[in-house]
Amino acid sequence: MTLIRDPRTTPPWNNISTLTGYPSGVTDVSLAVMGNDLHVTVRNAAGNVAQTSCTVAPTPGTGSNPAWPANCTAFVNHTPPNN
């Protein structure tokens, strides 16, 4: 399970593990902010890598930005090929 903490929202902890494409057995998480988006990259024990992008400005659940996790895209597989 991967939770994102956003103290601006209620509840402050938001589960993004329910998004389509989320791999099972996630062991590592990386976060990067780019403009209005939070990019979340996860890796599982088998070495699979997937990423989602979540709009965080304006605050999720306000204006035209849906509440967590609907403000995120489906996870996309970015696993590098085996050499």
C-alpha cells in the first residue's frame, strides 16, 4: 500500500494503491514535484517500475481538481527491459 500525506485535505493520508496499474508488492517509492503535479514512482520486489502523476494544485477536492486519488492518473509501467 502506498499512502500520500497531504495536510491540506481531510483525511490527510490518501491511498493511491487503488489506482489502475498499481503493482503488487511495492518496496520503494520516489516522489518528484513538477509544476502543479506530483509524480509518484514505485518499484516492487520483482523489479517492476510504475509511475502515476497527481495534480496537487489547486488542493485536491477543490475547484476543478478531484479529491484524492481521483486527481491521479493510472499507473504506467516504466520497467526497463532485461539485458
